[in-house]
Amino acid sequence: MRNPKHTRSITGQPDTTLPRYPLDRVYACLRGSFSACLLGGVALLAATPHAHAAPPASVENGRYLARAADCEVCHTAEGGTPYAGGRAFSLPGIGVMYAPNITPDKTAGIGTWTDQQFVDAVRKGVSPHWKHLYPAMPYPAYARMSEAQVRDIRAYLATLPVSPQKTPENAIKFPFSIRGLMVFWNMLNGPAASYADDPGKPADWNRGRYLVEGPGHCADCHTPRTATFGLDGKRALGGNVVNGWRAYNLTSDKQSGLGAWSDQDLAQYLATGHADGHGTAAGDMADVVGHSLRYLSAPDIHAMVVYLRSIPPLHTAEDTVERTTPPAGDATLPQTTRGARLYASACAGCHMPDGTGRQSSFGTITGARSLGADNGRNLVQILVQGSGMQTTTGVQIMPHFAGGGLSERDLADIASFVMTHFTTATPHNMEQAVHDAKEAK
């Protein structure tokens, strides 16, 4: 057993306690999407003035950072071997690219890479033989991590079972297929670099900034893109559409952002994927919570809350919705429309007429922004695609309703009823919205 005196913390400072293990982030994260993770690294430099050689890698620190960076989600195909790659990312107007295998396999994975090659890929977006990565891999954000931290991630990845699974060829349209163009993209959009703590801010704010802007790469999903596909700094964390889902406004705006959330609710949502009065994470955000954020320590979740609270408010109409509180009881559920009757037969059994949920708190939908924001975009996505989230009590599943005897009109009527029953939103062209979501599935 390693002497605790020599254990390094995730911040890179000596730690006199036992190594910090993650809770069993989120992430999320994060993803969709452009929340892709890629790879990892070796230990943090020892804080001794005479040390010149890098200390041994910290596998446990690498495990924690790999989870904080949400690597598994992006590098795992649906139902596939963890970290073996193959997950497809469809980028409108650009094409389809696939996350690579990052297991230690020497042919299909990264088993022959040196630590420095791995660091350059994660922090600079340049893999061996000067092969430039596309920004679906969030290396501009990962550059916030130190080289030593990235080496720790590599040390953890080296402990994973090898997989010979080959990564499918990308299907990228010209001229985006010319990887050399990424040299010019990097000049305009990054990568960034690790930065010193702001001495004018408290430690938890600095830690939160590092987690949100660095390994968590929250902006990759929650910030709109510019014409060059870079992040729009003027609308940072102001909400965006990724993979058909709305990644909501994370600024402190009280109507469209997180300004009306309590610290406790926000921390609970990040750590578990659910907060009463705000609903349950779904889609890419459910992946971020299930594979990333739920493993972060309570102090790190608190630090993220502190930093998010400091983001200046930015109002976005797409994320604004006024909730209503329906009366409880089966008899109170309206039966005057097709949507109401369909909700009663297909939805109320789990979610109850008033949205309070049955048996599990994850079934509580009252107050959820997804019930009406952006013309019910995420509501439609859930009905068409369903959603699942890993939690400490197992997988929480919301099944999809595409097929199974329900037509596009049926789903549109359910969505319209939910929007008008739980919010003051006015549905627009919902049958077309359902059709578009099914076509993009």
C-alpha cells in the first residue's frame, strides 16, 4: 500500500489523506455531441524544488479524471465495450465521425502510443504522425488540465482490458475531410491552456472553474457555435442544440438559466441527475450524470455550483418556460382531448396526473424545463428516443414511444397536452416536430 504521505491530490498538491475515491458525473456534459472525451495521462509533479524526474503515475487519480472528463461515454458505442470506440457523432453539414478505440490494444487502440503522444492528442488535438483531431474531441477544454494530470489518465487507461475493435472510417464531407485545415481552426479557436488560480477568488470558485471549463467541458454542449464551429464566447453557457436535444442555459439568469435554483437543488441535480421541481436529466445529460458527475466528490460538486453561480446572466427565449401546478388525483386529469386521454393511458401510471411521480423520485416531472421550453424539443426527443441513466440504485429508464401502436399524431398530441397541462407554453406544429425527431434518430 502506498504511503499516504506521498499521495497527490487531483489539484496536483500533496495530500496527507488517503486517495480520494469518487462517489458511486453526471457530466454532463455534457455531450452530446461535442462532449466527446478521448484520452488521458500520468501523475502530478512532486512539489519539491529539487525534483526533476516525473513521479510515478497515479492510476486512481487518472480514474477520477477520466470520469470527470466523461471519456467513457464518448468512446463507447451503444451496447459496446467500454472505451473501445465506435460511437458515431453526426455533425450537420459536416458528416459523421466516430470516436476511436482508446483501450491499450496495440493495433486498434493506443497501446503503442508514448505518454507524450497521448498528452499532445488530449491537450493539443494532435495524435501520432501529426494527425489532427476534429473538435468533436474537446481538446481545447482538456488543455486546461496539466500534462501530469493527462498522464495520470493514460496510466488509468493502460489498466483497462484491451479490445481489438477497429474504429469505423469517418464520413466527412469535403473540404472538412482535409485534416490539415485544423491548423487554421486551432489558430482561431484554441486550444486554450491551463491557467493559474485567480488569487482574487476563493479556492472553491477556482476549483469549479477548472472542472467546468476543463475536464467537464460543459461549454462544448451548452455554448452556441460560431460560423467556424468554435465556441461563441459572447454567449458562453447560454444554451445550445446538440444531437437534437436542447442543452439548457447554465448562466445565472433567473428565467432561462440557473438563477432561480437553490444551491442544494443544483448540487443534487449534478450529483444524481434529479432535483424535485426541476425534473430528471435525459438524453446526453443523463449520460454525463451517469458516467461522470455522479462519481465526483461532494466538494467538487459544490465547487461547480459556486462557479456556475458566478456566470453573468444571459437570457435565452428558447430556455424560458412558465410552469403551472396541476391538481392532484386521477379524477382531476382532463379527458377532453386525445392528448389527455393518451397521457392518462400511457404516461400517468408512472408520472401521475399532477406529475409528482410514482414509486421513484426520478419519475417526478413537475417543474421540468423540458415540459415546455423550446417548443417542447426535449419532451419530443424523450417520447421518440427514450432515455436511460445510470444511478446508484440501478438504471432509471424512460422508454420511448415511437412505434408500439402510437402514431406520430399520437405522440404529438401527448406532447401538446403535457406542454399545456404543466406549463403555459403554446405548442406549434408538434406533429412535424415528432416526424423530424424520428427521421434524425
